[in-house]
Amino acid sequence: MGKVIAVANQKGGVGKTTTCVNLAASLAATKRKVLLIDLDPQGNATMGSGVDKYEVENTAYELLVEDKPFDELVIKNTAGKYDLIASNGDVTAAEIKLMEFFAREVRLRHALAPIKDQYDYIFIDCPPSLNMLTVNAMSAADSVLVPMQCEYYALEGLTALIDTITKLAAMVNPGLCIEGILRTMYDPRNRLSNDVSDQLKQHFGDKVYRTVIPRNVRLAEAPSFGSPAMYYDKSSAGAKAYLALAGEMIRRSEQQTQAKQA
């Protein structure tokens, strides 16, 4: 059974989409079967996967609202060697249409149920706000991966996000937990970055990934070429960091499986 991970943070510009695209590509490179669902109407994960958001016929709108067959929605073998359900401005309308449905919070969960076992990992790129799209993502997910910058306001945002996750777990998804906290755009020369990083490790312990994602020009450039960083410049610090993160996730997953079996 595949693991469904929502990549979320209510604060914008923290590297959610960069993490989705590059982590999906890195895991796909290890021969894992990966699906990326772009739930952000901006469609940045779609463009970063080498797919023109203006040209796609079917998007997450059709997945959430129209119950179209999965095979008609999925774009196979993108630039990152993973599968994609695209997004564009149409997905904004999905939030309004969802209000008309009974059990609207779990539409995505029901849509993914038949195909969940076809993938090792399913990543959901969430919008930078707590709306019905994000609620659907968290209702469908097994866990939430939180990318965050090591700055003061990010800590406040993290507290609010954890409160949201706790409430959603109580209401619609009892199994929901934090997959991990990922430090992004990290600059070790910055004293505040180090202070916030230390606080994170103190409060969240091993939920904080050992891997940190550095500030990296190649990571920022890659989306404009419609490519994950590892295919744009595999020797870049950003590409290497996401490959390391993929390795850390796989090891964690294997340890959890062994612990359950024991």
C-alpha cells in the first residue's frame, strides 16, 4: 500500500513545490513508483515537472469534482520520471464546487483509494492556505511533510499548522501525523537559522530530518527549464540534498516497517 504524504505549510515561499518536485524525482530515481498530485491552482509543480499547465485537458479539478477515471487524468513519465496529476487555474473552481457535495472533506481520499496500491509514494502539493483543497489533502494523507525556513515567523506558522493537523486528525483523519519537518533555504552562516534549527530539534526531536536543503541557485533555476534539479544539474548542492532526503525517507520507512513487524 502506497504512502500518501501531504506537503503543506500555511506560509508561502518556504519550498513546498520545490520539495514536491525534487523529492518525487529523487525517489523515482531509486526505482520507487511515485505520483505527484498538484493541488495548488498556481500549477507550479505542474510546470516544474515539464508539463505546460495551459495545455493540459484534465487536472485535479476532474479528480475532485467530476469523478473521471484515473487513467484519463494521470500524466505518465514526466521530466522527473514520476506520474503527475496536473493543476492550473481551473482548480480554483474545485474549491467552490466542493461546497455542493456531501462529505466534501474526503473527496480526494475516496478518489485515491482504488489506485493507492499502484504507488510507493503519493505526494500532494498543497496551496499555501487552509482551504477546502488543503483539508482534502490532509484527509487523504497518511502524514504531513512540513518544509520550513529557519526564521522567527516560521516557528509561529509551524505552531498554527500543528494545531490545524491536530484538529483535522480529530475530525476527519484519526491516523494523520507529521511525517517530518524539513529545513529549507538553509544558510549555516546565519546565526538565526542555527538558533531556530536548534529549537526545532529540541521540540520535535527525530521528526526533524537530518538532511537540510541549502539555498541554491540551481534549485531556483530548474523550474524555468521544466525540470527537477537532478536532471538540470545533478552535481548541484540542491540536487544532492534532495537525493539525501530521499535516502533518509526510505531508511525511516524501512525502520518503521521493521518496528511494526517486531
